Amino acid sequence: MRLRHRCGLLAALLLPLPALAFFAPNFSPEEKAWLATHPVASVVYDADWRPIEYIQNGKMQGLAAGYLEAITRISGLQFKRAPTSSWTEGDKALLAGSIDIAPTLSRLRLPAVLDGKLLLTSDYFSASMILVTRPNGRIYFDLNQLNNHSVAFKRGSAYIKLLRERYPGIRVVEVPSPQAALEAVMAGDADAALDMDLILEPLLRRQFYSSLQVSGVLADLPVFLAMGVRKDQRLLHGILEKSLHALTAEEANHINSDWLESSDYGAPSLRAIWGYHGASIIALLALVALIAALGLRAEFHRRKARHSEQMKASFLAVMTHEIRTPMNAILSAVELLEKTRLDDKQRNLASVARTASDSLLSLLNDILDISKLEAGSVVLETVATPMVGWAQETMQMMHSRADQKNLVLTLVTNFDRALLLDIDPTRLRQILVNLLTNAIKFTEHGGVTVTLSYRSIGANDELGVLELEVADTGIGIALNEQEAIFAPFHQADSSTTRRYGGTGLGLSISRKLAQLMGGGILLKSEPGNGAVFTVSLPAKRTSPPRDERPAAQDDASQPGKHDGRRRPTVLVIDDQPANLAMLDAQLEELGCDATLCDNSGDGWLLSAEEAFDLILLDCNLPEIDGYTLAQRIREREKLQDRHTPILAISASGDLAHQQRVMESGMDGLLPKPIRLNALQTMLELWCDAEFETAAGHAEVSSSEFEPVYIDSLNDDLDDLEQALHQQQQELARHFAHRIKGAALSTHHDTIADLATRLEQLLTGPGIDDECQPLLAALRQEALTLLKAMG
């Protein structure tokens, strides 16, 4: 009989076990008296015969334990396990009187030692005996078919005697447990295993799936389980019998389903897991592989996109450098040309050339800014900024444009003059300049008003919102175009581009910068009624830095401040003689006193001995580079409670260089070639000075420094050749950078181009074979210059 007791499971879930109903037994007075004097009965209980009886965590578990618990609920009789090592020992103890009950006996297969000496209850459970063999074994319907074969069986069972008496041709292999019997078949120590279906089938499913198979059900060996006591225990027998008969079908079903289906047979084997869930595992692995493949593909494309962005940034940096070099040469030449005596036609042509060059440079800067913003490579540098002074400086930069169109440029600040905010002044100025440029460009009459407000938020006065409003009286913007104009390369319509020019990048850059700073830009406008752009940014009120002096202090007593009665002092540290000569001439042209220094050691001492208004510092100095020197100066000044503005002068313009400049404590970057107006702007910004570049000033021309430059170039080429010969890559890269910087400053574009390519090659993993041809080309260019000088 194959048992599957499931119907009682639902009842067991819905009804707590103690509340299950049973028929109240009619115990006799003698039985009640026996229960009163014998509250606990001892039982013989096997430790490993799942799911019939086994021990787990020191407690009796299994089907037999379920029926014993039911008897306890009905009669109140408690049970305790008497420790025995085997069934044989338990049988002897039962007959000796040291044990009261054997809960799992079969009346058809009683051990010989117990035959005729026990009282058995009614059978409370029945099952079938099955044979298990390896998959390639035959099917068995009769034990006679097993003659000359071995059968594994649990030690101490009454069936062992039966097999030996009825089937002498079968060799019985006694093992300690049903699982050991199956393992013996697996190992080839037995041909078959014999036991009840409810014992072997769970083990087959969990531990031996597809390794062993049921090969026959033995109908002539049925199993009926009953409880047995000695014949002198008639009262105990009656109590057990009446308690079993008091069980309902529901409770019996619950006991059977509970223990037969919930017994723990240990962790399933990998073979069993594979047998039951192989298809699911394959599907899951395929899904994981697919997800992994998609992830790898996404990672590949992400890296490819990142590489593409890096290549794009590198390309833009190189192209910017290559474009700026000739453009700056043109601008410098035009600037110097405009200072000479020109007739009206010549001055007109020079003005056109300067305007066109400025437009090209502006376009180039806009393209670089938008690409950096889209690549996420713009890093904010927040500092304590006096907002009134910042606004006035920015407005001053735009007055000349407004004056050219006879527009009124008005600044309104709705806060105290002493307000300092922790912001990035450079990026905020970029936003305001872009908005003012657009406002002036699209306004023909009237003017532009800039209004700055600051309001605190919350209980903490330090936190607030800075609002910057730019209102113009220009042509206005239609509602359907107000969102589109913030897209890159977009203007209100094609006629706008034709009439007013521009690239359509300014507003896009401004919005992205505002978003990067945690804010945004709003627009209100109607065609013909002007436009109002409102920038809202979170900002933190801050205190003046320690090195800041009171505004009321006499300027003449502050070192480094230009008071109109003396010339600003500038320390220039650069190891390239041609660069020093050029900067000396430019600073002289602007009315500054320059102290020149060609090494970092002397620069360190000079910066300590004298309080300069500004330090111009080359980053690629030998021995101690400019980054390190700047850090040391800042550490010293921190102890002295002072701060000298330091600007990096370098031919490098990439993001990594800019980050190193900021991290080293420098205040800004002045890229080579250094234009006169750029130098003037920096001096005005950092020295609080105003300069007038009158037409009568001396002309600054790189041709004046050709002999110095050629001597320096030849020395650098000798050092470069020696470094390449000695495989000193870093030193060779240093001299290539020196040659590039000097060439940019003196507008020798071909030499700058060759040196740039050589420097890029020396940045790689080793000294490339192409370095020597480039060195030879540089030698040839130097010779050409020398011949040109006569």
C-alpha cells in the first residue's frame, strides 16, 4: 500500500493541534488508577529509522512520536525514551521489564525473542516493502529472484531472520541505517536494499535521484505497525488500545502527513538537485549568461563611449592648442600693429582683423566649454567672494560693448556691500558675461539692467539663494522659442544668426553651469518687449579669509596693491630666456616692475624677501617644478598670514594640468603665448590696477628677442638630444615642453608644432622611434632661423 496522506494537512494548518477532536475513551477505574500511579512510561526508540522513529536534538521524532503525542493528549500518559544501542537490545530490555513499550512492532514479523510474549495494540499504520537497485538492475516481483544476490537491510530487524529462513539463497548485508543500505548498493557492496517505501523513497528523491531506482514492490511482505507491551501489562495495553481508537480520521491523517512529509533527510545531493531542477538551472544559467553578456556589452560600449569622450577631449585640446597658436600670433601682431601710426584705411583693416580673431577665439572657447560640460569634466572652485566688487568688475568688462551701441548698463545690488558668498566666481562670471553679451547683442535702444539679490532660507542665515537678473529692452523672444534657445547651436530663428551672428552656445553653457552649481535659469519674454533672464543659485554666506585686509586700510600701506602712484611689482619665474625677455617687455609696456628669475631656488628666495603684487610661475621648471614651488610658497605664507596671487604660465592647457594648478594653490592660469590684453586683464584683476595702453608705448615684438631665443633653442636641442641618447624620457619630455613654450611665446609656429608632437610621443610608455626624425626637423628649423638672421 502506497501512502500519501495529504487531506489532513489543510485541517492541521487551520486548526491548532491541541484542539483537534477525538472520541473520549472510556477508561476503567483500574486503568485510571494505573495512570495515576504510572504517569510516565518508557519506550524503546530507534535513533535513525526515518520517518518512523528517530532522534533529533535529543527528542523523539517521527511517525511513532506523533502517535505517542496523540496518546498523551488523550490519556495524559507521558513517554520517555530508554536509551538502547539497537533493536535487539531494546527487545531484551522490554522482556526484562526495564522498558514498558515498543511502539513500532509488526505482528506478522515479530522477532523470535518476543514471539508469544507480548500484547499488541491494533495496527495504526501500514506500508509496503520495496526493493531498490541500480538503474541497470532488473525488476523484481518475488524475493526468489534474488537468489545468489545480496540484500542490504537495517540491522536488528525481524525481517532479517525471515529472509534467512525463507530465502537461504539471499545473502543479507546488515547495515546501521536505511541510508547506509542505499549507500551499500551505490558502492556495489549489495545488489539491492530492502525497506518500507515511506523510508526509502524520500531518500531516493533527496540523495540518490537517478542513481538508484525502485525495482519492485513485495506484496508478500506487507508491513503493519502496532504498539506492544508485556503480557503482564494488560492495563497499559488497554490504555494504549483505547487511546488509539479514540483518534479521529482527521487527527490520524494529520499525524501521517505531518511526519511523512516533513521529516528532514539532510541536504539534497547535487545529482538530486540536478535531476529535479536541471532544466531550471540550465535556464537560469542561460539567463545569467545572457545578463552577463548584456552587462559586458554595455560595459564595452560604456568604455568605448568614455574612450571616445577622452579622444574627443584630447582632440579638442590638441586642436585648440594648434588653432590658438597661429590665432594668438595674429592677435598679438594686430594688437601691436594698432599701436603704430596707421592711416584710416590701415586702422580699419587692423580693426577688422582683430574683431574677426576675437570672434574665432570666442567660438573656440565656447566649443571647449560645452564639450567639457557634456563630458562632466568641469570642476567648481568655490571661494569667499565679495559680491559687490565681483559684480562691479564684471560690469566693467562689458561697459565698452554697451558704449559702442549707446546702451545704458545698470547694476543694482539689493544687499550689503560687505556680503561675501562661497561661490565659484569664475563660472558665475561666465554666466553673467554670456547673458550680458546676448542682452547687448539683441538690444538696439534703451539698456540692460543687472539686479543681484540674496535671501536667506531656513533658520540658518548662512544658507541662502543668490538671484541674478539680467533684463534688457531688446527684441524679445517668442514663447515657442524660449526653451529651444537653451539648446546648443540654436537661436530663435535663422535670421537672428544672419543679422546678429553668434553660435548659439552661450545660453546652453550658462544653463549647464547653473545646473552644475545646483541652480537654474528662468526666462520671461515677449517679442518686442525685451527679455528677463533670472539665475537662481544656492549660496552660503561666509566670512572674510584670514589674509584679507580691511577695505578701509590705506592702499599705500598694503604691499602688492597698486595705488596709482607706483608701478605693480611682478616676479616672473621661467627657465626659458626668450620667455623671460618677452614677459619683461610686455610688463614694461604695461607699466609694471618685473623681477626675472630663471630657476625655482632663486624664485623661492625672492618671493620670501620681497612682497610682490603678483607671481608669474612656469610649471615645468627643472629640479623643483612650478606646482611644488607654489605649494611651498603657500605653506610659508600660511604661517605669515598673507597671500600673494600666483598665476601659472604654461604651454599646456589640458584638464589634468588645470587641476594640478588649482591643487597646488595657484590662483589662475595664463596660457602661452601670453597676449598683452590677457596679461593686462590678469594684472587688473589681481593687482587692483588700471592700465592705459597708449599708442606711444614701446612696441613689443618677438623679433627683438630672436638672438636670445635661437641661443636658448640650440641649448635646449643639445640637452634634448643628450636625454634621448641616454634614454632619459622624462628629462627629454621636459626639454620638448621648454622648446614648445618658447616657440609659442615668440610665435614660431612650426617649431611649436614639432615640439608639441615630440612631447606627446614622450608622454607614452617609451621613447618612440619617431623622436629622432622630429629632433632632426627641429634642428633644421633652428638652422633656418639662424640663416634668416644673417
